[in-house]
Amino acid sequence: MAAKIKLERRSLGEQVTDLLRSMIITGEFKEGERLVEEQLAGRIGASRTPVREALHRLEQEELVTRRKTGGYEVRPISAKEVAEVVGVRAALESYAVELATERISADQLKKLTQNVDQFEKALREDNQDRLITLNTSFHEMLYQAADSSILTKLINGMHDVLHRFRVALLSDPETARRSLEDHRKLLQAVKNKQPEEAALACKNHIIAGGDRILAVLLPKEDGNHE
């Protein structure tokens, strides 16, 4: 009989990394916000050693950057990064939507429709957390319907930065309303079994979101050069 494999528990440093990463991508820590080891340790109830380890890992993931005066801060998303992510995402997701339109099941289509209805309800209630969750789910359901593991892996590789985009976008009610309109248009094309129209609706939705992010970022970047 083969020897029993002993699984080791995750280190405290890994747990702190996951926690801080989540706080960054959900917007709890704002862009440019200073992250002080001692303060973070006190806030999450850990010693400074795992916090220091976590910050080093997050620097490697490009979520935080070292300050010239010492310590770390949340790395702002640059306009160049937005443009690159939007371009890649538009290409990948529009193809995923094209496949999804051809392959989606009746049950998946029903859940996608329910998602859009729930998004509208959350918008009326001004429930930002719910809007972000539903927005993420809408796109993930389309990836699943596309039934392409390679596409899903490629898109999921951008998960953290995409979530930061969604937090920034959906905090604005007008942007959230436009997202609802885009989702309804995309959903209708999927229901009508129009893959090219659905792919175009998806691409336009992503590009429009990128433009709105840039409208927020560019004034900040210009201001940093003054």
C-alpha cells in the first residue's frame, strides 16, 4: 500500500497575501494608498513578518510598488495598461461570446437572463457590491457557455486587473446603467443565435468600458506630471 500523502497547511504568509490581494482588487485599498507594515499587522491581527512576506509577493504580482521614501503603496493602473488589457480582453471575450452563442444551453441562457434582471434590480437599489458580483458572473457564464478551457484560462489570467476595472466602473451609477444596456443587447443577440452580432456587442461593451476608465485615469496621470 502506498504511503499516505501528508498535506501541509498553507503558511500564514500565504493567507495574509490572499487577504491583502483581495483588499486591493476590491478597492478597499485605493490606488496610491500607502501600506505600512505595522498598521497592516495591527489591522489583520498578524505579526509584521507575514505582512512583509505578503507585500513582497504582491510586489512581484505588480499590485503594489515600493515607495522612494520606503515602504509600499498600491500600484495605480496606468493608461497604457488599460489600453493593453482592453485590447486583449476585447479579442478574447468577443471570440468566447461568439462560441457561447452557438453552444449555450437552455439552462445557461435562462441563468444569463436572470442575471441581467438581477443586475437591473441591484442598480435600482444602488447596491454596488451586488452589481460587481453580478457583472463578474455575467461574463463568467458566457465563458462557461463557450466551453473552451483554453479561452477561459487566458481570460482568467487577467482576473485581478479586470476586477479592479469593474470596481472603478460600477461605482458610477451612469456607467452601471450603460453596462446594463450593453448586457441586454448582448443577451438578445445570444438569444437570437446571432454570433457575429453578439461578438460585436461584447467588443463594443469592453472598449466603451476601457474608454470610461481612461477618462478617469488620464486626468490623474496628467496631474502627476505637474
